[in-house]
Amino acid sequence: MKKKFLQMQFFTFLTILLFGTACNGPVKEALPKEKEHPKLIKTIGDPRYGNVNCSMQDKAGNLWFGTTENGLYKYDGKSFRQFLVADGLNSNSINDILEDKDGKIWIGSKDGVCLYDGKTFAKIQIPLPKNLPPNKNEFYQTHSVSDIMQDKAGKLWFVTIDGVYVYDGKTFTLFLINEAANGFLTSNDKVERILEDNAGNIWFGGRTNEGVYRYDGKSITNLKLKDLFQDGPKPKAHNWGWPQLQDEDGNIWFSNWGGAYRYDGKSFTIFTLSGGVMRIIEDKNGNLWLGGDGGLRRYDGKSFSRFTTKDGLATPWVWSILEDKTGNIWIGTRETGLYLYDGKTFITYSEFKH
């Protein structure tokens, strides 16, 4: 396996571009104070098909939720504030949110990257190499960003439809993984999720690759996975994995449409589940929470407990899971649903308004 780095230098106007351009026009001095609500109010599109895609708690304790169609929400514990394209976002479809070590919030959307400094949004333009294979997918003529991570050294990693890019604060570097013949959305889109483990290894995974990839800072190693089978009249085999997390015991977890994998550093343990797994987190008590099209599950290290619509979730499709600093579990679902689980019951925190 070969590793290639293609260096691209920014022009001198990078700083101006980073901090002097709003995503849809000139920078505003401050975002106007909008009406706030005690619930996440969804008003755009068909609520049946929107998702709460991602979630994050910042250093100040605010909760952030990214959605498809309904933009970005900030929750301060009392009310929700919604941010849309009109407020400076470059898209109302949000894929990932990250707060960096300096407290700035990076937003990966269907149309690229935005940076929020607490007052305004700025568009971050990732320069693409001239010899990058063109995007020939007529349905995805965007610069979608699916995952963002900051490593131990402080570098930011952006997983995009145009490849994986590393940003050191000055320069973006294309990190090539060229094993897959084709990408998921484009020929360059070979990675969808990224994770750094405690040893500093970077893990990559995506739906068009076999197995997962580990980068130790010098070379890339491909680790093969056994097939997991997706439910259906004709069960479909999957041998790829999205890297999800490293648990308190040091195990690394991956998932796909057929279940999950646990890697102890030597071998993989398979967990076959009814339904795919989109997200996995570990709570303060060491329980794992797994969400996907098969609903929400909790794993205590021995067995799985499953939560369904009978427990208060309106849909079995779980797209994001977050434990806040107080130990509450926040569940983002299809139909732009948001729920808080307090250890006993699910409380609805979203509402559709025409």
C-alpha cells in the first residue's frame, strides 16, 4: 500500500478568506438575535425524512445539533437557537460539528466547511489539487464534508467528497487512500469516518473499501473484516467498517449495515445485530450506546438492551447519540427528532411547525 501526500500552498489571501468571508456573503458584525424556543423547532422540508445527523457539547456546556434541511441548533439548557443559510451557513444540511482546542466550532456541511468564532460564520475553502479526478456524479456536485477530527498534535482532518485533507493551521494537505477502485459518491470519496486512538494511530473507513485502514504516521495498513450481513429478503454482505470510538478498555469499535466489530489490538470480535449501526458512544459508566436503523441499543459488556418506539422513540432510525456532562443521553433520529433519556424515560425535545 502506498501513501501519497500532495502539498498545496494557500495564497496570501487565506487569512482574509478564513476570517473575512461569510458563507453566503460579507461578514456580519454579529448574528441578529432570533426568537428562541424551548424545543428544537423544525420548519423546513418534509419532517418525515429529515435527520438529526450529529451532536456535540462545547466547553461552555452548550449542546449543538446538526440536521438535514433544518440547519444547526444551539441549546443552552433553556432554549434552542437555530442557524440557517440566512445566518451565514453555507448549507442547511449539516454532517458534523467539532469544537477545536481554541474553542472555535467547525461545521461540515453538504457544501463544505464553515467556521464559527462565537459571533459569525466564515467559509473555509479547501483548495483542491489540479490533478484530482473530476467529480462525475451528477447528483453530488458539491464539496460535502462528512467528518472532522482534531488529532493530538492539533492538526485538523477533514473527510470530504473530494478526499481527506489535513490542515496544520496554514496549509491543507491531501491525504490519499487509493485502494478502492471507486468512491461512495465520487471516485475521490473513499473515506467517510475517521478516528484517532490513544496511541496516535489514525483509522479510516468507508463503504467502498474492504476492511479498515490504520495510519501510524509513516505507513497505512489495511485490516480485513469478516462479512456482516444486512437484513433483508436477500441479506447483503458487508466487510467495511466506520471507525466509531475507542472504549475505556482500549478496544476500538467499528460498524456497518450488518452490526459492529470490536478490535482488541490483535483480533476482531463480531456483533451481528438486526439493523445497521450508524453511531456508537461510551457513557460515563462504561456502557456502549449503539444507534442505527435497528433502533437504539445499550451494551453493558455482556448483553444488549434494546429501546424501541414502545419506549418513547417515535422512529427506530437513530442517527446521533451524545452524553452530556450531567450524564443525560441525547438521541437524534429520523423525522428530525430529538430526545433526552434521563435514565428512565425519553423526553421529546423537537416539534414540527408549518
